[in-house]
Amino acid sequence: MIMPFAYVKPDTVDAAIEALQEDNAHALAGGTALLVDLRNGVVNSDLVVDLKGIEELDTFKVDAEKGVSIGARTDLNAILEDKTLKTTHPVIHEAVSVLGTYQLRNRATLVGNICKASPAADMGPPLFVLGAEIVIKGPEGERTMPVTEFMTGVQENALEKGEIVVRVDIPAYQKAKMGYMKKQRIKGHDLAVVNVAGLADPGSGTLRICVGACAETPLLLEGMDQLYKEVNDIDKLAEEVSELAVSSISPIDDVRATAEYRSDMARVYVKRIVKRICS
């Protein structure tokens, strides 16, 4: 049962910021997480501020040379159906394609997914390896921070009272190979048991691997660039990266899997993603 709450649907960012300064106010981007939490009593809200009426948040720009900007109102199906994005940033396309159902993606947003900050969020690992920047507006103005600093804990983010994420900015990558893989219990709509994203850029000698659902936030592995430059054998590289991943994560037992199973699957999926993007 959902407890009663007030509801507003502002048409400007400034009006939304003003509303969100009220005590116990919550922003609604797509509502696919917030409404579930309200129904289950996980969240009690005095005021829900619906962001869907703010045209400024509908930004969605894809440029092969300049990068990508995705506004808070942009739904996941709009992202999935963009053919240019599928070519320039396939790791995003792959993650969105396994996030929920078609009907859910008509409402759900990329911004909402990372604001929810679930350790198993599908969009966390891809944005971590892409070096995405989160653009935030609030009572004190605008600020930008790396996504790696924005997701701060289990269902916790860096937003202060009255602030909203207006968009996510993602750099362009000309020659990098990237990919996303997800282990889940069932076919169809399910959160990840383990999810892994990777990016390899031979031109700059950059290798980024991020593991989700195995720590309080997605975990971007350290020391990847050095390994990428020093280890020329792909099988050996995959083995060393997977060993580093297993030693770095801190999985837990829950309804989806045991910590031991998550650790084993992290090893398997990290190997697979490294071989795929480094071949």
C-alpha cells in the first residue's frame, strides 16, 4: 500500500529544484524504481516531483567526434533505438538491451538507473568504463562530477538536497572496442548476479574493466593500463585481469546468488570480456 503524498509536475529545472528543497521530497524520472519502493514501503515521501514535464531534460545528442549527452528525461528505448549510438558506444546499447522489458524501457531512464545506485545497476559498469560525467543542478548552481564519484554506496548517490541530475556526458571514442556482459538468474527481466563492462583502446594503451553486483558500487579495476601494455598474450591477460577482479571484489550472499557463486562468475565474465575487446 502506498502512503499518501503530494505530487507536482514542474516544467522548468528551477521549479523542480525549488520543490525538491521541501522536506522528504523525491524526484521521479521514470518512476520504475521509486513507485516500487513507495508501494513496498521502502521509501515514504511527502512530495513526489515528476521531472517528465521538463523539456530541458529531454537532451539526447550523439556525435561520433564530440561524444554523447543523455538528459534525465530520455527514456531507455530512445537510447536503444539510436543507430549511431549503437556504433559509437556499443557498450551502452548492449546494457540497455538487457535492462527490463520493452514496456519498462518506455518509462525508465538512464539517469534514474544510476541515481537509484543499485550495486547491480545495468548502466553503472558501462558508464564507469566510458568515463562519464554527471551534470548536476541545484540551489547553489551547476556542478559536474565523474560517475565513479557519483554512486557512493548501496542505493546512495552524491546528490544534495534540492539537486537533480540534468544529464550525463560521455566522451567520444574513435577506435576503442567495448562490450557489456550480464549474468542473471532467468531469461528476461532480472537484476544482475554479476555484470561486467570493458573498454580497450590500443591507440592510447587504455584498458578499463568494471565489475558490478560484487561490491557496494560498481568496481573499476586498477592497474589495467599497465597490464594491457605489458601482457601481449590475450589468454594470459584475461587470466591476470580475472585474478585481479576476484581479489578486488567483495560479493555477498543474497536471494540471487551466494558470494562464492558471484566470485566464480566474476572470474568467468571478466575473462570473456577481456578476450572479446582485446582480440
